[in-house]
Amino acid sequence: MVTSRTAQPQSWRSAASIPVRPASDAQPARDTAIGRIPTTGSSPTVPDGDFRPKAFVGEVVPFEITAFRDGHDRIGVQVRLTSPGGDQSLHRLNPLDGGMDRWSALVSVLEQGVWRFRFEAFSDEFATWRHAADVKIAAGVDTALMREIGARLFTRGAEERSRPATEKRALTAAAASLRDDQVDDVAARGIVLDDEIAAMFWRRPLTALMTRGDEQELLVERERAGVGAWYEFFPRSEGATVLEDGSIRSGTFATATERLPAVAAMGFDVLYLPPIHPIGRTNRKGPNNSLDAGPADPGSPWAIGAADGGHDAVHPDLGTLADFRAFVQAARTHGVEVALDLALQASPDHPWVTEHPEWFTTLPDGSIAYAENPPKKYQDIYPINFDNDPAGIRAEVLRVVRHWIQQGVRIFRVDNPHTKPLQFWEWLIATVNAEEPDVVFLAEAFTRPAPLQGLAKAGFQQSYTYFTWRNEKAELEEFLGGLAHETADFLRPNLFVNTPDILTEFLQFGGRPAYVIRAAIAATAAPVYGVYAGYEHFENVARPGSEENIDNEKYEYKIRDWQGAVETGDSLAPFLTRLNEIRRGHPALRQLRNFSAHWSDDDSVLVYSKHLDAALSPEGVADTIIVVVNVDPHSVRETTVHLDTRIWGIAPGDAYEVEDLVTGARWTWTDHNYVRLDAFTQPVHILHVKEAR
């Protein structure tokens, strides 16, 4: 069980918490679907209602609902939370701006497991009286009546056994003053508008017509399910050496271990390995996806299976299972978790092909269908047919996953899950997480919105997204805003900037500035992002006619001089290191739902902020980050940015200090500010709001 810090023993953090009162079951029987105080549109929720919404430990979750009533009486709304450990808390919702009857409270959930929550709406007797008394006493209408009603409410409040003695005394005195003829109406109106009295009734409201909604559930998963900086490398390339005859000797788990300190020093906390299993010989792919592999060509790691074994084996060139376990443990000592690829497919040489031919699709000519994603063809891979023997396939895949869990793996990156039945993934993830709640599955779901979101709803903790193809200001605003506010209850994006399969035109032709721009956005816009090795070397040459690197590492060894590039200034590693330092030092960047887009007068200057209130921060200090980025890697941009500073509690027009966390420069800003962003020297400001002036 994950709990909060010693100084904060609760399983939650919130500025809206109020003392817990027992939830009385004494509600009037009703013969309608609508309660006395109508409520609708609650969240967190998952569209269609078939799955639980989810969050991660430490995530700030907006609990929201639409609630209203007949007439002009005021209402209140609260949400009752029960943690997995049984702790109950009550949180008042505040009305959102706009007068649309939408209510919200932000709660940071700090305990892993299934939470239960229930919304409660009620007639707020104090708020109703306060509004009427303010208007009527000011107008000299029904003043005696308003004062007596208030006195009776205060007396009721003072008689509540759970109310603190200090509040009881204050309410008793206020009731007496309202009834005192020597207290004029001006002073009486001062009591009506007294903020301290209002706060007393906000914490412990006088309620009527209490209407309770149905109990709902929220699945809270471990922090790594929603926060992490991922790095991908091929272990066979790490420590690979060129022999005298020009051939290359594969790297091993032992030589790859030597790269771990550098990965950790850059600030990455998840290391993703492509498949580490034996690779088939039949139809093996050669360099650049050619069909004429030579005897020394290693083949694609995704062509899994050979005489040496299948999905539960390691490639003999890499070492043994014991070597892999040692690698996982070494990574852990550096604060890095190892994520393993789970690719449910087979080379023609996989043991499954002979032992279970029914798991594949046999064509009329007797051959087995190989994988295709037109125009791409994968002659070295057989896709699995999940419909011929679903029970057998389920049992085998579960066995394989359990096997790697036993080797120390707790994160799986799943290859092309959208080409397998959604029903299968729902079953597998639920089964595995019932046994091992800490296991995380990342979906490589570069697909249409419906299957991408379906995979997330079915249980995948993270998902690749269309981020790599969202490069312009307007589309980034829409895309990142949608991730934060439309799908965050069930879909967690992992913003990989590149992959072995994806080298976008933006990176191909944008030069070094493009690499800086994309990394800065990915690292600050979402709490999970990823980098494939070689990004820091600005590898931007594509294979003609494709959107992937030439001399692709999927088909050959890639020997890189990591330290030499740093020493010559030809590496992005120092910038990536700084980005990860900023992420770790600023809790606002470890949240997804707090993304707010702002404005600039330039169509190529993207502006957004991420704010975390002090009451929701693990350090108890508010944190605000403003990101201003020139998304045109070929130009210098000068413009004015326009900020809604109310988001972080600064009135429009007021001055405050900002510090650029990349350069250390400081400026005094307001809500309208001039910026100059040179794509070739400094295309991005990552600003920390220091203080108001």
C-alpha cells in the first residue's frame, strides 16, 4: 500500500476537505430516477460506463458534477471518498465559472488501490439565507425577519455536537447580536457577510434535502503508471564491437550494463528494451529492411523465435536469464526500471509454429500468412490468429508474462496491441494486475482514436499517441488540451519523441532546433514521455520513401560514441538531463490534467502553463511552470504572449518574477509579455513563477 508522507497521514491532499460526517441513510423514498436535488454528468468517469476511471498515486483528480435545483435557493455539493484502506473523507465542491451549474473539487489521491466515491447534493440553508439577507437588509426589506431567521440558523449550528467550541461561541454571539435591538441593520449586515462565519458553515453546512448519488469507483495505480521518463536502447548495440574481419560482435547484457549509469545520469527512470529473445533465420531481414540478409546480419528483434527458444528465452548473444536478472537488478540500483517488449507474433522458426500451427492463419496454398501493414511487409513475422484456440493462446501468453515478472520485470511495452482482440487485453491485464498490481502495460497504439481509446479503457496504463505528428501550434493546443481534459480519466499518454519506426519530417528537416523543441514539449506537457537512443545525436536521415532512420537499428547493430559526442558538443544529452532535472524538481510537471493553453500573437509560438496549488503539492508549496516555445525550427520569432495569470493566483496586471530554468535568466512579467525565441540558439523558455511583486 502506498501512503502519504508522515507529516500528512491522510491518504489524500485537498484544499476542499471538510470534517467527515456520517452519511445518514435516512433519505425519502423516491419513485423517480431523479433525486430531489438533480445531479448529472459526474466525473471522473469513462464514456459508456463499462470500465472504471483511473488515476495514479499523487495525481490531482477533478471530482466534478452538474447539480441544480428549482427556484432560487442555494445548494451545496460534496463528494465522499473512501480510500482502499477504509479512510473516509469529505470534500466540498465549488461552482465553476460560467454559471452552468458545474461543481468541482480537486483531490490528490495518495493510496494505491480501488477508491470509492459518492456525490452528495443538498439545499444549503446558510447560503440561501445569506444571499437573501444581504439583499433584503441592504434594501430595508423584511430586516427583522431576515435577522431572526439568521439567528435561528446560528443557534442550530451552535447546538451541533461535532462543532468546535470556538465556533459554537462565535455563532451563539452572532445569534445574540442579530436579535439585539441595539445592533443596527448596518452592523447586522456585517454579520451576514462575515467571512469567518461563512467559512464555519462551509466546513460544516446546515443541510436539507440531502440527495446522494450512486457509489462509484476509481482505480488508483502506482505512480510509475502515470509518471516517468523513458529511454529506449537495443542491448545488442550497447558494447557491440567491430572485429578484424569487419563483422560486428553483439553487445551483451553485461556490456549494456555499462550504459546504465549514463542513462540514469540523464534522469531517465524507465529503460525500455526491444525484444531480447532469439531471432528467426527464415526470411530474416537485412539492412534497411532488405530481403537479402547476410550470415552476420542480426535480424529484427521483433522476428521472435528460433531453435534457441521463443518468448520465454533470451538471445544467446545477449547472455542468459541469469545475466538478464543481473541487468535488471543493476538498473534498479541506479533508480531505473526495465520495461520489456511484449510482441505477440512469431518468426517462422518459433517453436509455436510447429507445436501450435492452429495459432496462425493458414492460406489456401498451405502457407502461413505473414504480417503486413500496407505498404509495409514483414515476411519474417507470422501474426497470431487469436480466434482458432483462444483458450490456449491465453494460457500461453499469461505463462510468458508471469515468467518475465519472475525475472524482475514490472513494465511491459506491448507491440501493436490494436492488431489483437480488445477482449484479450481486457482479460490479460485484469488477470495480471489482480496478481501483481504494480505491473504496468504501455500500448504501442498508433491507430485510430476508437481502438486507441478502447485499449486504454480496457486496462492499458499508458499509450503511445499521435504526438509525433502534432507539430504546429494550433494542433498542439488542441491535442495536448484533449489529453489533459477530455480523456485523462482513462488514457495516459506517453509522449515519445521518436521510435525506431518513426522519424517524422519535422525531425528530418528541422535540424537540431527540431530536436530541442520536441523534447521540451514532450517533457513538460505530460508527466510521461520517452526518447529512443540516437535522438541525442540528432540522427535525422531517413531511408528514402519511409519515415524511419536509414541504416535502421531494427536490422543492424548501431555503434555510437556517446561520450565523444558530449565532449564535442554534438549531443543533446545535457539538454535532456536538464529537462529531467526540471521535471523532478517541479511537481506541477508530474501532473497531466493541469495543462492550460494561453495565447500569443504569433501562429508559431505555443504558450501553456502547468500549475499546482500548495494544498495539493507534496512539498506544500505552490508550483507554476510557463512554457513558451517557437515551434518553427527554421526561424527567429518575436511576439507578445498573453497569460491568464488568475490560474496561479495573480490578478491581471500584477507583476511577478519568472526564472528561465534552462538559462537561469530572470524577468519581471505581467499578463502580457514580449518574447524573442531564436530557434537556432534558444527556441524555448521554461519559466518558473517565483513570486508576485
